[in-house]
Amino acid sequence: GQQVMQIPQYQHVQEGEDFTTYCNSSTTLSNIQWYKQRPGGHPVFLIQLVKSGEVKKQKRLTFQFGEAKKNSSLHITATQTTDVGTYFCAATGSSGSARQLTFGSGTQLTVLP
Amino acid sequence: DAGVTQSPTHLIKTRGQHVTLRCSPISGHKSVSWYQQVLGQGPQFIFQYYEKEERGRGNFPDRFSARQFPNYSSELNVNALLLGDSALYLCASSLAYAGANYEQYFGPGTRLTVT
């Protein structure tokens, strides 16, 4: 089945530092979604990327979809304590059974005040 | 508007027992998906239903089954529970099934503990 690799697994940053998490697939993706899960909570949708090379911004968050539609990244500028949580990418493949949503293993972000 | 609701919130079962988890989607959403999330991992896809029909099934044994009702609510059933079934079970609803590029809205989950 389709696999989505996400790195790093953990990231500790000082408040105000930047943070980036990366998502990679060996196959071409139809789209990629990003979710945030706070400790003890459930995943909350952040954004969806569909087009090759697409870049979207939400305040301090920048999302990119690779030109080959096989990788994606989430970058947070000047982290705040409210950014704490686990960030997941979730991808849909381009055909057949790969069209189910496959989640990466997540990057757990800790922001130190 | 109410979000996705799930019941029960927590559940403790013994090995070999059966469990039924319930989910009500956001009003107007016709697709419901079920995920299993083990601590420290991402959600793993179990089933997706759209318009009461199964549209996708993940790599889970036949002990797992689900159905969707005419009002689009859904049940996930797990038979012959194993210790390894202990996890957070998440339900997500969307306007259409994930293959059509729709974002998913997750419920708070049911925490299942098998002893």
C-alpha cells in the first residue's frame, strides 16, 4: 500500500524559532492535506494542496507541494507556545486503492517558552 | 452547528469481547471514515462509507466491520478483541469521499482499552 514518510519525528524549538516538517512519498500523490493534533485532542484540518508546486500561506504557516507531487513541507515562522502539537501530513494517491487517505507518522512539536 | 460526535468517549473491554462504536457526521456530510490511532502514530485508515456504501477498506482483519445508516451516521464493530486493538478510534466526516479531495472533520474519538 501507499506509504507517506514524515520527518522529523520530534522537534523541540525555543519560542520564536522556525520549524519545518517534511513529508515524502515514493509515488505521485493526488493531493496532500495537513492536520494538527493537540495533546489529548483530535486531528484538525489545516490545509489541502492539489497542484504541482503549489504554495499556500496561513499567517505564520507556509505549506508547499513539490513539483513532482511526491513531497510536501510545512514551515512555521517564529513559533509560539500555541503551535505545540503533532503535525500530520495525509495524502491521497492517484489511483485505485491508493485513493484512501494515508497519514504520515507525524512530527511532534514542542515549543519551549 | 454541531461537529462530528462519537460515543462512547472511553471504553474498557476484555479480550475476546465485542465492541460497537458510534459516529454522527456533520449535518450535510454524506461520507464517514474510520481510523485507528495508536499512541505515537498517525491515524490508520479502516473504512470509508459514502451514501451508505463501503468505498474503501484499509488493511485490517475481518474482525473489523462497519456500516452507515440512512441518516449517514455510522457504526464500527470489532469482534474478538485483542490487546493490540487498544487505541483511539477516530471518525471523520466529509462532504464526499476522500478520493474526491475533500477535507475531513474529525470527531473527538473513542478511547478503547482492551485488558
